[in-house]
Amino acid sequence: MLKIDRRLLQNFDWVLLGIVVIIGAMCIANLYSAVYSAQSYGTPVYIKQLYYFIMGFFIILAVISFDYRFLVEMNYTLYAGVILLLIFSLFMGQAHADTQRWIDLGFFRLQPSEPAKLMLVITLASYYYRKDTGKGFTLKELIVPIILTGIPFLLILKQPDLGTALMLSFVFVSMTLFVKLRLTTLATLMTLAASLIGLSWNFLLKPYQKRRIETFLNPDADVLNSGYHITQSKIAVGSGGPFGKGYLHGTQGQLDFLPERHTDFAFSIWAEEWGFVGSLFFFAVYFSLIFWGLNIAASSRDKFGTLLCVGVVSLIFWQAFINIAMVMGILPVVGMPLPLFSYGGSSLITTMAGIGILLNVRMRRYQAPI
Amino acid sequence: MSRRLLDQINTPDEEELTVLKKRVELTIIIMVTFIAILVVRLWYLQINQSDLYHEKALNNRVRKLQIIAPRGNILDRYNRIIISNRPLFNVLWIRDDAEDPDLVLKQMSHILKEDMSDILGRIRSEGNHPNYVPIRLKEDVTWETVAFIENHSLELPGIRIEAVPSRKYNYGNLGSHIIGYLAQITKKELKKQKSADYSGADQIGKMGLEKIYEKELRGEKGERIFEVNVHGLEQQQLKLVEPLPGHDIQLSIDIDMQRKAEEMMQGRSGAVIAMDVNTGELLTLSSSPQLKLEQFISGISQKNWDNMLNDPLTPLLDKTIQGQYPPASTYKIVTALAGLMEGVITPSTNIPCYGSFKLHGRRYGCWKKWGHGKHVNLKKAMAESCDVYFYHIGQEVGVDKLAIYARSLGLGEKTGIILENEKSGLVPTKKWKHRVKKEGWQQGETVSVSIGQGFNLATPLQICLMTVALANNGKLYRPQLLKAIKDQDGTTIQTFLPEQTGTAFGSPKEFSLIRAGLYAAVNAPHGTGIKAKLKDIKVAGKTGTAQVVHLERYKDVEIEDIPRKYRDHAWFTCYAPADKPEIVVTVLVEHGGHGGSAAGPVAKAVLEEYFKKKKTKK
């Protein structure tokens, strides 16, 4: 299997890789601008991010080196491994801004909640692939995937990382809807979800998380505390105007007004400096990745490949949508990176692994069964 | 890998894959919808609302601080600085510059030793401003507080110290009514001004010369524009416009005379005025009691204000131009002039005074119960202030003729001083009574008017001006408070020349006859004004005792036994030197009792001050 098949190289998807490289270049350039005026010691974030990208390409190589179909067999091992990491980080992780999200690996601080997203995609794809009856799932058949999603969901919520936990449920909903549900199941699930949201508001959310949501609903009430991020980000995006303020000339970012500007708010820097035109260009490139991914899903030679690709694409898409919507003030502030664009090793490497899965499915679409 | 699973993977179900392809298409549609939401929002922010956010971004980083110009000084006629400036330190707070404003305010509450609720209350009272506009947290903080805040500026983002020039009263409350005070501009006043010149927390002259010469004193504000980062730390200065200091105004007031006058009036209420006979320049213009100017610096408290309103000595009333009193015997100058001019009397006309004057069966008493004797001529009548003599003149001349001479001497009309709210006094005529009282004139009323009682009202400044006209043979001048306006280097920008506003009816002959009477009043053995007599300077003057009420029960009672509010007002108006008049001093002591004894010594002290200076100069 490790023998390199010439057909595999012929079918390698250079388009997808090209899109990823373009997004990567925009990311590095944007990070350079984000920290341009800030004094910092040690390696600048754009250099670090470049290392992560290089690391990510090696991950892609590793992921495409085996047939994706082995993931069906591997998935519970992966699942158990990631859950253990999550538990480990919960008890041993480094506290960062009052949250326990990190595991220090020495050269790299891993945020296990990031691989957990991809792990869930693989797990659900495997499960639905095995169980699909073609007639739609009943509620009883959904108990297992709900539990499979629920365990990492609760562990991550406990960290607390509302954004990632939310992402897991988005992946679950997207993939479950994709494999088709029975109507009664759908209705029951929606009722359940509604009551779950109510419960989590009362018992699970930490005060700062509640406040963020409350602020979002009424941002003017508390401009300087929770509303600050939203207000500043909207000012950055809006003041960009049609053509932007020019690269390295965004005042909001350069003068420190934007918090977290290299991570979750990276897009506001871009929008401020490149304006409406530049942002549309960004959308065009970025969402072509999504649609190309869906194209791969549709062209897969088997259902597992399709499910995997849909899962990976929905994972990237929902993160991107929520992040950009949040930056532009139409969704509350939750910790949610813009995949491939926000600074952060864990997110980037996870996303690159996801890209690797897409490439993997693509290059093996004509391959004979094992 | 189990056999079954591999079989499953290796046998793709084409039909099922077609279904999945359809679902992928559906997924694309859903995602496009969501992307459309993002594009619409992006368009809204960057195209539709772009101007709004552009402005917000500018205000986010650019801070503008106004630099208030040092206000001009107020100098006395010898360039002594009466009012100057001292720096007053205010604590400013810019909301936008703090990430955690509550924490900063908590710290400030500790530093300023004020309750959080007070601070929040002040912020609220500032009204709705954008968050980048500085709010004054506290005014006039101590040096120690300023030093502490400056040293801890890094821990207090958004807190700034503003140094504002504030008034320093080098002579205390001296001349408080002329100088006036500054206070925070009101919303109404703000609307009247050009917005560039004033802002909400600015001080503006509210009274007196501070108000009238606001434009000259104020100067022009400067401003400092600089860029800040999110921590409110200055990144770079973008623009600096130095303020233009205000002009100094030089008063005609001699601060020594003014001080002497106010010392003499300590504990009493009334007015002291000294005017240059030949120019109309005011050397003293003092209303007692003084206003406590320091109380106005950072806004007068309700309690202090109420105290002033309820004070029986009415400190808020400027008695020199707003107090209207019966001119009493000082009015005899008018009556005498009318008598001489109308030919009713000559200098040698004798009118006997047996203590009263009879008209239509009614007795009008002279102040001296047993009369001034058989031979009372003009000089004696003036010197001893014989009422009966002037009753006769008044009766002969008539009220309307008296009014003409009164007006020609400046009574019944505003003097035209620049100070605000001057009252015009009252010179009654038959017409006036008919119009206002809807009654005919009673002949007996002329009797009262001829000795300055009855309907007659005059302000101390009018009496002063009348005395000036008498002393300079009939010239009426506009009372002048200012000598010059100077810029910061002392260069004169504007000077104020004497301005004659009228001429009294009468020739030097009549005036000198009346002046002889005034001279006798101070210098003759029975003169009413002998208390104003100076050692080596000849003084001439006229006393007056204005009845407040006419009550039989207080008729022969000692003044100390009469309740203050029923006591007579005491007048004394004089000039010196008698043979070549230079200066007029007019004194009114409210409820002071007899003019000669209450007001005379005050006038004397002020004259002494004036001539002392002249002597040392020689």
C-alpha cells in the first residue's frame, strides 16, 4: 500500500492544493500587517504561522499516504485517543485566560479540542456509513452518534470553549441531516435541541459566555466591556470602505484597537485594509475551497468518502461562516477561528489534515477496491 | 479489516451515490445562501455605512484636547494686578481609552476620595457625549493628587489632568460688583455662542466686567490633536495650536481708595463712589457688602446662594447703580439751582424758618424742630440743610420745573455706565403721576419733592454725577470704569477718553453760589457735613438723610433703638479741593441714620486716601 501508485499522482488534486496555498499566502501577509506596529519579543506570529503551514503540508502528505477507507476501521481508536487528550487537557492543561485548552508538547502547544472536531467527522462518517439503511434514521439509531458527539461536546464545554463545542454540534447536525432522517426523528431532535439550549443557558454556560451573548443581543448597552470587541471590529470592517485603507495602513489594527486581531479577528484586519473589493476577493478564493470540497464529495467513488468530505467541508464552512459573521457583528463573539486564516497551530494543522482527507478521497476516486 | 466491511466498501452502490450527489447539490444551495448573508452584511458595513464607520474610526484614535487661553488680567489705574490667573487642575476621563472603565473609576474614587455614586452622578450629568469626549471627573484638585495621577498614568488609562487657568483674586473681594465672576457656561449661553469658541465645561463671565469684556479677556483657545492607541497612550502629536492669551483691562479704579472705602463700609450696606471731576473716571465704585468671589470659582453652592439671597444687607444688589433711594437733602442742589435760575431766589433772599411750613392748613416740618431763625439765606440753607427754605422754592417753582433741572443734572436717567442692570431712578412730574398713578398732582407733594423725598428716587452714581456737574460748572460725563485695554506685552490696544453726555442748565455763577453753600456745610460751625472736614484740604459737600418710613413712634427715638430696616438712609456727597475741584466722593449708607454722621466719615477717609497719594507723588 505504501508503494506509490502512478495513478495516484496523476489524480492528485493540484487545484485544491493551489487554493490552500493562496489562502495561506493571504494569511501570512495579513498576520504580518496585524502585528506590524506591535512591539513583540521572540518569533513573530506570521513566521510561526509559516512553520505551522509547512508542518501542515507534511500532515497532508501523511494523510494522503494511506487509503482513507482505513479510517472506517481506525475510527474508534482515534476517537478514544482524542477523548483521552481532552480529559488530560482538562486536568493538566495550561490555564490560558481562565480556560484549560492547551497541552504543552514542548515544541508545540496542542489544543486537543481542534483535532476533536476532525475526529468527530471521521467517527460520524464511519458510523453513518456502517449503519445507513437508506430509509432514513430512526431516533433509536441516533442514540449512538448522539452519545459519540455528546462526550467530546461536554468535555470541551467544560474547558470552557463554547465555540468549539458549538462546532461539534454543527458538524453533528450537518452530517446527520445529510444522511437523511425520518421526519418524526427530526421533529423529536429539534424539540430536544431546543430544551438543551435552555438547559445549557441555565446550568452550563459560564457568566462571561452568557454576557457575550447578551451583549451581542444589545451591543450598545455595554460598549466598553463585552461589546468592545464587536464594536471595534465593526468599526474596522466598516471604515475599510469600498477599497480599504491599504495594506499596513489599517488604523484600527495598527493602533491596537482590535483585540485578538491576529487570531479570531484576523478577517477584520483584512477587510479594513482591502475594503469591500478585497473582501469579495477573499470570499471568492475562500469559498471556492468549500465548493471544490463539495465537488470532491460528489465525485467520491463510495459513500464513506462522500460523508467524510461533507463532514470536513461543513466543519470548515461553519467555522468560517460563524467567524466572519461574528467579526461583522451579526453573531455573538465566541472563540471561533477562521480556518487557514486565523493564527493558531492547532486549528491550522487540524484543517490541513482535513484538506489531506479531501485530497485523499479525490486521488483515490478511480482506484480499484482494495 | 473484517471481511464484511471490506465487501461493503468494495461494492459501491451506484444508485445510492446518485442520491448523495443530489444532497451535495442541496448542501451547495444552503451554503450559498449563508454566503449571501455575509456578502450583504459586508456591503452594508463597507459601502452603505462606510462613512459612519470611517468617522468612528477617526474618533477612535484621534483625540482632541482644547487648551484654554490664559484670561486677561484686570489692573487698577496704576497697573496693579487686581485679578490674575492661577492654574486649576481638573481630572479628565476619556471612556474610550479604558478597556475596563469600571476598574479605573473605582481607582479614581479612591484617589479622589469620593464616593463612586458621586462620580457616576457627575458623569451622568454631563449628558450624552460620544465616548471619546473627555468628561471632567473633578475640578480643582490638589497638587498632590495631580502628582499621584501623573505618576500612575499607566495604571489609569483614559485619565488625564487638565490645567485650566482660573481666577486669582489678589485683593480678595475688593470691587467684587464691578469685576463680577466666572462660572460654567450654561446650555442656553452655549447656544448663543459660536460653537468653536466655547465648549460645555468652559467658564464664562457671568457678571460685571468679566461678563462685559468677556470677548477681550477671554483670548482664543488652542488645541492639541494627537493619536492614541487602545490604551489611551499617546502615539504621536498631530497638531498643536497655541492659545492666544486674552487682553488685560486697565480700570480707572484706584485700588487703595477702593479698599479704604470697603474697609469703612465693613459690616454696613451701601455705596461709595469717587469720580474724577474733569473726566468722569471712576476711582472708586464700591457696593457693600462685597460678594464672596471665591465661592463662585467652581460653581456656587445652593447654600451659599441662599445665604446671599436672604442676607438683609443684600450683597447681590449693586447699590451704586441698582440701589434707588430718595436723594433727600442732596436734592437741594437741584432745588437751589431751579430757584436761582427761575429767579425765585437770589443769594441774598432771606426766608425765615420757624420749624415748619404751612400749606393749605397742613404743616410741613423742618428737620430742626425749632427752626433756623429769621434770617436764612441760600448759603445758610445749604449749610444747615434748612427744609423750610427749599419748601418755599419748590412751591414757587413747581414740580415740573424742578424736574427739568433735576434731569439736566442727570437724575431720572441712566448714567450710561457700562455695567449692566443700571437703574434710572425717578424724577416725578405731574404727567408722570397722572400716567402711572392715575391721580392728579397734590401741591403738598411738591413740598416733599423739593427736599428730595416723596416720589424722588436716585442711585448713588446719579448723585455722584450730579455733584460732578456742580463741581465742574455743569458738565455731565459718562462714568468710566476703564482706562485702557492692553495686550499681553503691555501694549495699549484701546484707550478710553472722557465722554461728555450732557450739560446742566445753569451758569458758573449759579453753580458757584451753590458750591459756596456746600463749602459752608462742611466748614461753617453749624454745617451738617463737618465730619468730612480734612486737615489741609478744603472739602465741600452736602448731607442727606432719606426717610425710609415716616413713623411718628420713631420720631424722637435714638437711632440705635430703631429697628435697622426703619432707620433712615444716610447720604453724603462732596468734592475737593473746594476752590479747584478734582474729585467727587459720594457715600450712601443704607439705614445709616443721619447723613453727616454716618456717611461723612466714609467720604472723608476716601478723600484722605486720594490726597495722601497726591502728596507723596509731589
